[in-house]
Amino acid sequence: AGEAATLNNIGSVYDALGNRQQALTYFQQALPIQRDVGNRAGEATTLNNIGNVYSGLGDRQQALTYFQQALPIQRDVGNRAGEAATLNNIGSVYDALGDRQQALTYLQQALPIHRDVGNRAGEAATLNNIGS
């Protein structure tokens, strides 16, 4: 599990540096390890990270594939903050695809969760996405 977390962290650094392909390489190495060791929370985080990279690369369908895999895991492990972030990510992708109604469906699910967990920044981001 430590190896997967390290790979995930390295991927996050590359993503922050704008090197998305390198980030993807590390996230895709972390994912099977997370699955092998049964780290469902880590798996969901890595799936979400991969989705974010694909979204940043403009491959929205691929991003949705990963976000849709992460969402039920976030729910299963009770990660409410992660669930809200994933819902927001899915909503943003649908918005970018021009499906405003579907985007609102996900964003409106994320909003009360952000409020419940006290994530003011997430709440603000979701409100901004709803309003744009």
C-alpha cells in the first residue's frame, strides 16, 4: 500500500507540474496495486486522479469512465468528501460536453455533501459550476 501511495503522490506532483502523461503513468501503476491490496479508498482516489488527468487532456469520455468507477467506491467506503469531489468532477465533465442538465444533476448532489462535511471550498466550487 505504501508503494501505491508513493506512486500516487508522484503522479500528483507531475500533474501539478502540468506533465499529465507522466502523471498518468504513475497513477496507472498505482491502480492495480491499490486493487491487489484491497485499498478501496486508495483505489477511488487513484481513479479520480486518472479521471482528472484525462479531463485535463480533453478526453472527457475517458475521464467520465474513471469518475464513474470512483463514485460507487467513494460511497462504499463512506468517503463523503471524496464522493462530493467526484460528483463535482462528473458534473464538470458533463458541462464541458454541453449536457447542462446532466451536469446539474451531479452538481446538485455534490452541494449538500460539501455542506455536510464542512468543505467550504468545495461548496464554493460547486456553486460556481452550477452558476456558470
